[in-house]
Amino acid sequence: MKVILKEKVKGVGNPGQIKEVSDGYARNYLLPRGLAVAADSASLKSLEKQQEQSSKKDERELAKFTALKGKIESLNLRHLVKAGEGGRLFGSVTSKDIADEMAKMGVKVDRRKIILAEPIRQLGRYELEIRLHPQVTANLSLAVEAG
């Protein structure tokens, strides 16, 4: 029996896939639990429409993040911190601090998308990577200065 999976089923497949399974497995396990629906013409059309809507949504998101990338790369971000001798900071600059500075400049980015190998503990200029989307990565120039 052909079924369209609604959820991930271990050993069978992922949501949206059309799979051939035994009749008993489909009738006794997949269908009653709502993990799949029978692959008839109506459900196939519905699946096709969902995939089309999903691809349009992905295209809109990609365009949005590409525009945001341009905005981020045009920023010259300055972060003022207290520093001691030799340019060593009291504390550190974290991704949350950077996200807050960007929000002040009018660009909102989730702090988890800012890639820092380790917190910044020295004065200087840094190039940071921001992963906005699996296909879009922006580079941000950050100057950490004594203030």
C-alpha cells in the first residue's frame, strides 16, 4: 500500500515522502496513529500544493535574509567596554552584547546566529560570521574599543 507520511517514522521515512509499505503495517499502525495517510489522488494533490507553498515560503525567506545580509555587511559596529592595561577587557564581549549593539543600529538578529569561537576578551577589530539561513552567511566588522 502506498502512503504519504505525515511525521517522521523510524525505518520508513520523513514527512512528505510517499512510501510503499505492507497493507497490515499501514492499516494497523500508520493510519490509526495519524503518522500517514493513504496515497490516493486527493491526498497527492494536497501534498503537491503543500510542497509548492513550502517552496514559495522558502524563496521569500531566502530573499529576506539576503537583504538582511546586505544591511549587516554595510554596518561598522563599535562596542565600547571598560579595559585595563594592555587592552585586556574587564569581562568579555559575548554574542548577546553584539546582538544588542546591532539592535541599537536597527538590525535585529538572534544572538544564537552570531558565531563566536570564544568570547572576545581583547580590544581590537574583529570579523564575525552571522549565519542567517543555511544558504546565507553575513560577515560583520566589529571594533571593540575602550570607553
